[in-house]
Amino acid sequence: MTETDLKSPKPNGLALLPFAVFLLLFVGTGIILTQQQTAYAFYQLPAPVAILPAIMLALWLSKQPLNNSLNTFMAGAGQNTIITMCLIYLLAGAFSSVAQATGGVEATVNLGLSLLPEPFILPGIFIISGFVATAMGTSMGTIAAIAPVALGISESADINPALMAGTVLSGAMFGDNLSVISDTTIASARTQGSSMRDKFRENLHIAVPAALLALILFYLLQPDTSPAPVNPVDWLLVLPYLTILVLAVAGLNVFVVLTIGIVLAGVIGLMQADYAVLQFTKDIYQGFTKMQEIFVLSMLIGGLSQLIKHQGGLAYITALCQRLINKIGRQQQGQRATESALAGMVAVTNCCTANNTVSIIVCGDVARNLSQQQHIAPKRSASLLDIFSCISQGLIPWGAQALLLGSSFGLAPMTVVANSYYVMLLAVTSVISIVVGRKA
């Protein structure tokens, strides 16, 4: 890292232009083609291709020599959080592929259908996803474990796959937002000087009402279908999924959990007469290839975000929020204005970074200073940062969660987030919390 990299960049609104170009190309093309009733509208322009003009524009706008700008881009693409997501993509794809090939998905679907009453499939999936995410502390790991089973259940019970994907995303974001071992919880609590326990309790007042409303909504959205045929459960084939859930609840690292799941599914498959070692390796690689698009896109988004940050785009967002707070703060609504600004700042930053943990860290110092000026409790500012980064992450189609679910279900990411009803309800309860106010 050079001395220039260590300096805080000056606010520069023009640095946000490349990201606006990406959104205009990717989302705009999808919307136009949808209006033209084009099948798979959001798949016509691949996102990794749509982001290339934005990256070239960001490199052109950079005041650094090209080699330095490329180094900045590479550093962003290779940062720890990006590589972590990409490895989860690969392991999740491999596990899903092997489990599918060995019959594990079908067996687990039968188990799920036998345990979940017909009218409560969607609420049950929401609760299970939320429980696993709370235990694991990661929405990505939860989606990787739950998505294949949820897809199978939706097909067997004749439930709209997009609605099922939105239910899984809702539960995963609910649990990740509350988990005391989540990286977003740790980041928000540490940057604001709050204990994780206090931040957790503060989150409950906002998240639980949204979760209860989501449960009711998912129950009402549950289609009236004839009971799906349930075959006898093969517990040996279900074992990899049960193992993943147990290890997740035990708090084991998500990489270890998925690796054990892959190996166990493969060993069980090898016990069958028609499954061989070479086929096991091919299935692992096939799982890798299914994740190629989101793997590449995540790295490109990481690199673009780093360029935007380095050129002052994120600093511009925080400075704009500071000016708005200072202007409104002269009035009697200073605390509410500050809370609104904190929420907007971290949400917009997350849209640019597509990473809720990174957005919290970027906004952390500014949020803490502003909160102290308005005497906002650390647990309150930590809760708002975590919740609104979660809301943004759960509603952007270029976020890792929507991309993984879209790949797993064969859906456009925009379709997935359009059914993320808990996240939408969380946005409503969060705004109400700010408007009504909450005492420290």
C-alpha cells in the first residue's frame, strides 16, 4: 500500500458516475426488455459484461497513472471479503451439485415436506433460514445450505420459485442481522463503541415486528395446492444436510461446514453402485462452473468499488450527509435528522460496495461522530447501521445474496429481491422507528 492510499480521499461526486453507468446499463436494459416482454430479460445483458464500461470509465476518471489505477482495482477485487464470498460460491455450488447427483436433495426435500404442514411451508422455510443464519452468523452460508432444499420443496409443492427464493433471502437476512457472531454485528458494534448484547437488544425492537409481519404475509401468500407426494425418507442421503445444519448451529466456520458437507455427500454417493470417484470430481467441478458468473461479477464489483472509494465517491456520500445534518440539525429535529442521515448514508454506500460489512466500516467513524454530537446512544447508531446496510443488501440485485439465490434457482436476481418481503417490511419498521423516535 502506498502513501497515497493511506490518505483520505477528497469528496468527489463525479467518482460515482461509473457505478451509475453500470446501473443504467444492467438494470435499465432489464427493465426495457421486460416491458418488451422479452423472456429472461435480465439475463440478456450479462452483469459481468455490463460492468466493464463502468470499470473503463472509472479508470479513465482516475488521476493516477494507469498502472496505479489498475493496482487499486486489483486490490479491491482481491480484498478479503470478496475472496471469502467467491470461495463460498464455489463450495456452495460444489455441495449442491454433488448432493443433487447423489440423491441428497431429493431425500432432503422429502424430509422437509414430511415435517412442514402444507399451509406453513413458506413460514417454515423463513424460520429455518433465520435460525440457521443466526447460528452461523452469515447469510451467505445459510443460503448455500438451504437453497437446494428450498428449490426442491418449491418444485414438489408447486410453489413459485421466486417466492421461495425471496423467503430464503428474507430468513437469511433476518438471522444474519440479529446474530451476535455476524461480521456486520461485530463491525457495527465496534465502530460505534457498543456492546454486541446491547446492539442485539436494540435490533430486536425493529426486526421482530417485521419478522412477525413477514410470517403472516408468507402464510397468506402460501398457494392452495394439493399435498405434494412424499416418498419414504432415506436418512443416509439426508445426513449431509443434517450435518451441515448441526455444524452451523455449533458455530463452525462456514468453509469447514461446506467442505465436510461435500466430502460426506461424496462418500455416501460412492457407497452406491452407480457412482464413482471420477464422477464425484466432475460433479464438484460442475458445481464450480455454475458459479462462474457471480464469481466474476463479485470480483469486478469489488474492484470498481475500490476505485470509487479511492477517487472520493464514498467520501462524497458521507460529506453530503454531514452537510444535510448540519443544516437540519439547527432545527428541533436534529436527532431524527441524524438518524435518517446515518440510515441513508450506510444504505447508499452499500449500494456502491454491495457489501454490508464494508459499508458499515466505511461509514463507522462518521456515524459515531455524528451520533455523539446529537447524544444518540452507541447501541442505537450501531443498530441503525446494521439494519439499513442489511435492508440495502437485501434489495439490490447485484448483492451476493441475490446473485447466489438467482444462480441456485435459475432466476434473475431482480426477481429474487422483488420477493424479499421481510427486508421490505424491515425498511418500513425501521423508518417508523426513526420517525417515532426511541429513547436511549
